[in-house]
Amino acid sequence: MPIRADRNMYPGINPHLNSALQQSGGGWQSFHTYHLIMLAQHLNSALPGAYYAEAEASLQIRVYDPPAERDSPHRPDVMISRLAGAPATEAGAISNPVPTHVLTLDEALDPFEELVALVIYHDNRPVTRIELLSPANKAPGSHHDSYISKRAETLHSGLRLVEIDFLHERRPTLTSISDYSAKEAGALPYHILLMDPRLSRVEGPIKEYSFGLLDPLPVLNLPLDGDDVVPVDFGNIYDQTLRQRPYLYKIDYAQEPVNMSTYSEADQAAIRAQMAQIAQNLGA
């Protein structure tokens, strides 16, 4: 019998949902969009005067790997579905007008359509870019090299970059970070990188914040113009995203996460212990 809850039953990243999202056709694009919407709403309520956050084209390419199982990059803005067992209703008779033109579908499809990122502006000038990584843009993804090249261009231009990485099944974008997917000793599965090209090597132009399976997401001060910063509670924003009904409905705590073997042995044990606790708390 499925076990479901109306909130995230983990203190941080939910491995049941997060693992499912990373699979081909698992819905990462939908999560990506919802999560950035939540982040944008928070930023625009927390940013100081003359700052605002706006969605823009990402450095990433919206394709999934492997090539034989690529998720289609084309998704509707609104999907109308019929619930199983719901009776169909007859609409009133409406005469269909004659179309002005009949066109091929190819003209509406852009194979290079990109994911959305957030850019923070100060006095209408971009200062900080925020990227939520997707599977194809982490090695060995087919667009990893392109993303890394565009990331370098962003930093060379002087923009600050925030890179959010919830994808434990692929190695980090920086080789200096221990690889959880390769089961390296001491490696952690999730990372948020604050990259500020204005800082010296001594000050640390890249600040790494890594966290584990049962760790809460961090609260970080994101760099803005000059000495300005904006505090962001990544855990609160993540939980707000999961409270979107499609995500909580998909989580079944009676089932282990897909690709359970991609977690370390210690984390697999932690997941099973958490599942047992959830079942007890929810009376299953």
C-alpha cells in the first residue's frame, strides 16, 4: 500500500523524488521550472532596492541523455488531462472557423530551446546568474563541454554565478570536489557553488557548500553588486517546490528510490531507516 504525505518527510533533498526526476522521462524539466519560480519569488521579495530577479535563457541545453532515451525538449505550458473514471461532458456545438493557413509542426518546434535560469539585475545591469543544473549538462552528458565553456564566458564577463547541483548520479562540475557518483571517500551528493570572479585566490573566488542525504539545505548569502548580498533559505524554497501537488503525489515512501545503488551504503541504510520511521509516523 502506498505511503504518501503532504510535506517533505526528509530534512533536505527527498531521495525518492530526486532519484525519479533524474531518470529519462522522470520530469526534471517540470521540477526545474517550478523550483526556479519559487526561487525568483523569494528573491524579488528579499532583494534590496534597485535589484530584481528575472528568468532568462540558461547556459544549459534542454536535452537529456543517453541519446537513445532522450526526453523530448518540447513541453506544453499547460497540459489538460482527464482523470480516470471521470465522465466526459459534451460541449455545446460550436462551428469551426476555416484556418487562415495550415502549417507544419516543424515551424513551432525549436530543437535548441533552452532551460530557464535566473539573472539578478541592479539598476537594469546583470550582476548575478543562478543555474540549476540538469542531467545533460553534467559529465558525461552530451552538453557538458558546452555548459562549462559558457560558464567560463560568464565568469570572464565579471558576473557572479550560483550553481545549484542536486544530481547525485553524475560527477560534480569541478574536479576538485569529491565524486559521490564514483563512491569516493568523504564525497557528498549535493552542492551549491558561489562563484565570484571579483575575489582573489586567497579570498576564494569559488565557495563550495556541499551537504549530505539527511542534511538540511543551507541558508546562504548570494553575492550581488559591491558588498551587497541577499540571504536565501534553499531548504525553505525546496520544500515550497515539493508542496506543489504533482510532486508530493508522486512520492511513495513505501517504495525505495529508483537506482538505490547510486547511493553510498551508509546513505542506503539511512534511507531505509527513514522509510521505517515514516511508516511508523504515518500509521502505515
